[in-house]
Amino acid sequence: MNRSPDGFYPAEYESSSRSGVSWGAIFAGAAAAAALSLILVLLGFGLGFSAVSPWANEGMSAKGLGISTIVWLAVTQIIASGLGGYIAGRLRVKWANMHGDEVYFRDTAHGFLAWCVATLVTATLLVGSVSGIVSGGVQAGASVAGGAVNAATQAAGAAAGNTDSDQYGYFIDSLFRADTPAATSDEAARGTVTRIFVRSLSDGQLSAEDRTYLAQLVAQRTNLTQADAERRVDEVYARTQKAVADAKVAAQQAADTAAKVAAMTSLWMFIALLIGAFFASFCATFGGRRRDAVEYLETDAYVTTTSVPVR
């Protein structure tokens, strides 16, 4: 293929033999966008931590913190993606003898590809945080409500020294029950009562046999009559059931809130990423126009006739 007298190849040959993608410019823009995005995210974390206070009625509220996080994420995408797109457009190879529409499309594509690479790199670095946000609400909704009763009863068992290895302690205790409970230490009595409560709360009701035995234990230590001890057992058991029910409702509400927060967070992250893609593509076209507007200065340096002029 012969070149023209000025040293350039014909436009049809140049457009068909040269790739329309300048990967060097794309990776440069992506690196700049990823680095700036990481810096801005760290700055946002610092500002968020400084705005939160452990004291009541002080610092930013949870709603305000969530809104500011969303706004900062959008600003981060606009600034970082815009810079990356501009660098990708400014550093790409100049396309001579090409229609303006094709140049506009290639600039847009370069900015979008730079945003894609930067997003993948940033997501790889922050994959733990992102997955925690997305899966937190789902896991909470699936497990918290179902395990509220077990959590409350196991907490009571832990307070009395009960462990997971003693999960069959209720049945073992029933082997040694006598018509009149033998005198035992307070710690042993508390452990027995705890295991009975854990078992009965799991079943949803206190059996007559367990109720009588608990009343005997109470009467033995409080000098109450059997009837008064049974009434006390009924009252305490009713309060315990109410506490467990309240804990379950609170856990369900917390799970519902966590699921909504996770959904809203994912939605706004999606919107912020779309904004970043748009600004990266737009700024790439601006950088490309600035690249094409560059005027090259001619010097007296010797240039061989076989070299191709720099474009």
C-alpha cells in the first residue's frame, strides 16, 4: 500500500487496519477513576464516622446518615468517573479522516469502557463491603424472625450456665425427679428451672407436671404454700412468654427494616453507577475534542521520508 506524498496512508486503509480501541488510554482512565474513587470513599467514611455520636440526641441521625451516604456515593461517581472518562478521551489515539459521528461514538465508548474497568477494580477491592450490604437484609429476614425464641431462651440458659452440650438436660433431669424435690444449691435449682423454661417455651406451653415441680421448688425456697407457689409460677411464666413474644416482634421488625435498607441501598447504588457511566462517557467526548484540538508545533528536527507523521 503506497502512501500519499505527505507521508500518510489513505483513509480507507487506515480505518480498516487500525483498531478503534485505545486500550492504553482506557486503562489509564480506569486507574485514575479507581484511585480517586477509593480516596473519596475513604474520605466519606471519615466524614461519616465523625458525624456519628454514641451519645443520645447528638450527632447525625440514621436517616440523615443514610441520605448523606447516598449523596456522597453519587458525587464520588460523578467526580471519579468523569475524571477517568476525560483522561481516556484525552489520551486516546487521534482518528484522522473520520466522520464526526464516528469520533463521538468512539469517544463515548472509550469513556464507558474506562468506567467499566474502574468499576470492576473497585468492586473487587470492596467486594466484602458490598456483599455484606446486599446479603445482610436477606439473611436477617430469613433467620432473625425464625430464631427469635431460641435466641431469647438460649440467652436465659447461658445466664444460668446452660450450654449447647446440655441441650438434653431437661430429659435427664426428669429421670431424677422425686415427689418432693431434694434440697440443692441455688445454682443447680436455677439450672433446672432454666431447662424447663427453655423446653416449655419452645413447645409453647408449660405442662402440668413441670408446673407442679416448679411450684414445689419455689415453695421449698420461699416458704410459700403450694397454691401460692403455683400462682407465682404462672405469673412468671406468663411474663417470660410475653418477653419472648416481644423479642420476636422486635426481631421481625428489625429484619423488615434491614431488608428495606438493603433494597434501597442496592437501588441507589445502581442509580449512582448509572450516573457514573453517563459522566464517564460524556467527559470522554469532551476530552476527545480537546485531544483533536491540539496543534502540533513543527520543528527543524530531521525527519526521514520513511517515517509516518505522528497523529
